[in-house]
Amino acid sequence: MDKIPSFTIDHNRLLRGIYVSRKDQVGNEVVTTFDIRMKEPNREPALHNGAIHTIEHLAATFLRNHPIWKDRIVYWGPMGCLTGNYLLIRGNYQSKDIVELMKETFRFVAEFEGDIPGAAPKDCGNWLLHDLPMAQWEANKFLKEVLENIQPENLAYPTE
């Protein structure tokens, strides 16, 4: 069986950042899949389950309500390895095109107060697995350390 493209990236050299993972033609449109990498794989602890679950709820809600981007957002969700999230957007984009959107998103998560959207038994399949303080801490860390001073190496996958 052939490896899927995301398994061909050298994760031992991958930094935190925003990466174009793939682009797919869906009908007459392109869907861009972004790798929103919050942790350096295999070099720092992965995101805690409760934190990434809360980030998922908050970021997905924010993005699907964003006044400019909401009609282009297809999906936001955690990676199985718990080092980041995938964002699928309708349209042909580059990493630099969504830096400001990601700053807004992670600022929203870092500063969020109140009840987590969709964190009730009738709305969520694991409603008790949330950790707002840790989600805020992780979002603020990614915002301050990566997004607010993003560099070219945080916008393109490492090459051989």
C-alpha cells in the first residue's frame, strides 16, 4: 500500500506552524487542507485530550461564525497524534493567506470566557472531556510563540 502524502513529511524536522497539507479538486472547486501544527512532533508533549477537545469546539464555532470566512470553512478538527488540527477551507490558498485568521482564532480561544459551545450531553459525545484553562494556555502559547512572529520555516513543510 502506498503511503499517504502526510506520512511522507519528516516529522522529526517539522516545526510548529501553518502548512498546506494538500489540495483536492471537489467538483469545480479546490479544497485546501491546512496542518495547524501546535506542537513539534516527537520532541514535545502532545496536547492534552481535554485541551484539544475544547480547542476543537471553540475554534470550529469561531470559524463557522467568522464574518468573512464562514462560508468557506469546511472542517476544523484535531489530528489523531494530538500535535495539532486540520482546517479545510473551500478555495485555493497558501499558508500565508490564513495567518491573520489563525491569529484571530487562537486569540478567541485564549481569551474565551463562559460556557464552551456544544459541551452538553445532548450536543457532544464526550461532553465531560473538556479543559478550558489548558485550552486557553495552549492557544496563548501557540499565538505568542508562533503566530505573532511567524517565520517562513513555519509556513512550509521541511524539505529533504
